[in-house]
Amino acid sequence: MARKPTGNTTKTIGINMKAKMADELEKRAESMHISTSKYCKIIFDQWLKSGNKLSLTEG
């Protein structure tokens, strides 16, 4: 993660994921006429506000 040089409270996060998942995120964002990063921000924000925990297991 990196802070923007302006010193505000935002950070940029880069993640690697399988191409199939990235393609799906891009497709969904495009259908809403928004950027992929904006779409990801919306779904992460909704998840965080929900208070739900993730159960991570090896697949």
C-alpha cells in the first residue's frame, strides 16, 4: 500500500487475482458504467459495513 504524495488519508492498494475473477469484476463494472476500481470500492465498502466475517479455508 502506498499513501498519495499529497499526504491525505487515502491509500492505493494493488492486488493480483486470477484473470477469470478480474474479467468478471471488469464486466460487472462496465455494466454499471463505472470504473473497475470504483466497483471494487463499492463492494468492499458494502462488505465492511455489513460486519460479516470471512471464513477462509484452503480449497
